[in-house]
Amino acid sequence: MQLDNDPSIKLSVACREYKQMTGDTIHVSSMHRWATRGLKGIRLRTEYAGGQRRTKRRWLQEFFDEVTAVANGSSAPRDPSCTETSVERELDAAGI
């Protein structure tokens, strides 16, 4: 098991990090929504530890970088499971 220098933080703590980054406040339910449903097709990366959903400061920054890229016109990364499903569908249609 390799530990990195970026410890996991509770989403309530991530809200405080958001305020430091932007100057705006955000409710913890928004963090949960970003983790489960996403924003502009991008989901906030999280993990469960101690029975709580947690994220990392690095993951929070990556999330905002990806959302910004999508908002500026680049496409959202495709979900690999969707791609695999469509490929399987095409192979079945071709009889392979």
C-alpha cells in the first residue's frame, strides 16, 4: 500500500477548500451531487473511508480543471463502459 502526501478529506472540509480557492461558499450537498451525478459530464473523484465519502485536494483541482475545459469547448471524456457497450452492439450486429 502506497500512501501519498495528499490525504483524503471529508466533503465538508472540501467545501472549505472550495471557499479558499474561489472565495465563494458551497453546500456539502453540491459536493455530493458532483461526486454522484457530476457537473457538465464530469464527476468529482471520491473514495469511501471510515464510512464517509472523501476526496483529495488534488482530485478537487482536477475536477475543476476538467469542468473548465468542457465549459471552454473541449469535449467531456467518454465513459469507457459506454464505449465498450456500443462496440459490443456493433459486433453483435455484424455477427461477430
